[in-house]
Amino acid sequence: MGHLWDWDNTDIRLARPMRLFGHDLVVGTTLNNNPSVADVWNTLPAWGYPFIDSSLGFGTGDFSPYIAGLAQAVWGGGGYFDYNKWVYGEFDLYRSLSNGQSKALTGGEVSGLSIPGVAVYGRLAVHHTFGNHSFMLGTFVLNANPQPTGPIRGFGTDQITDVGVDGMYQWISGVNAVTVNAAYTHEHASWNASFNPGLPTGPLVSNNADYSDYFNANVQYLWNQKIGGVLGYFYNSGSADPLL
């Protein structure tokens, strides 16, 4: 029987409350393994819907933004702030796990795309709570320059950028709680390495650049913190790329 170590979403942080211009300010640092895992809303990939996969239903399959595929495959961190319970901002840098780190933490080697440099993640959101109502409207960006892994390393890097907007509204009154989440992500990929006809395996993609659009929204109802339901909607589209 093998003895394996594995990790899930991990976020180690240090936060400090203070005052600025007569208002509350929280500043902190975070060390984590998933862009957007430090987020406190359920709109971005780390905590977004679908929250639990089901073998009986269907989901979005492999068609998901690049940011969603970095969970537990990277490590990094940065800083964040929340000013006057109105404005939240975050900036993080991430590196891929090495094969040794991946074996130690997940039991397997790095798969898919690796990032030889750093991936940049930024987040800005306006949010507030008044009475029984809470809202959030935000934006986020992730930029990475990954390279294909395996025998075709050393042929340069691609560039993938995810830019999105998201929002949340919540109403809680007595035993009733209603939450509405929505997120839209536009992804642009420049295949500077993967489109190279000189690769030993040949080009990995059919186009020198591709784009994808991802939208999801869901409505949740929870009664007495015991019984609830979620209705979700997904819409994905993008450029046609047979090899990809």
C-alpha cells in the first residue's frame, strides 16, 4: 500500500487591521496554491459553482479558463487590502511546481503546461453590506507564459491572458437566504511555442492565436441553513481549433 501526501486549496495568510483617513483598513499577505483562493466570494474558479462535481450529472468538461486549471499546480503569493469594507484589492505572483515538488505534494509529475517564469494575478472589487443585503462587483486578470511540457520543452513559451468581470448579490432575512453569482471570463492565447511547425511532435494547435469566452451564473436558496438548492447556467464559446 502506497503512502501519499496530497494538498487541496491552501491559503496561509497574515492580516493586520489599521486605520487610514479615519476608516478601517485591513492589509495582509497570502501564501497559497491557487489563484483566487484568497477570494471571499463564490464567483471565481477556486470557490465558484459547481461547488461539488457529480458523477450522475454533467458539467463544463475540459472547456474551462486557464486560471481554473492552475489549482494545486502552482505556488505563490502576494498582498491584499480591504478599505472601509468597500474596496478589495489583491496582487499575487505564482510559479509552477517542479517535478520534485509535484511528486512530493500530489504523488505525480507536472502535467499539461508549465510556467518557467511567473504568472501574474490581480483582483479588484467593490463590495458592501447594508441591512439584509450584500453586493460585490469585481474584475480580475491572470497573465502567464507557459511552455509545453515533456519532450518539446525548450521551444519557447506561449502567452495566455484571462480577463474577467464578476458579481454577487445576497439577501438574508430570518431563515431565508438568496444568493446570485455571475462571472464572465475572456481568454486570449498566443501560441508562440505550440504553433511552431518545428516541434518534434509537430504543431500542437491549428492557429497561432485563439480566444475563448466563458460565462456562468447561478441562483442559490438556503432555508434555515439546512435545506437548499442551486440552479446554474453555463455558456462557453471560442475560436475553432481542431488540434486543441
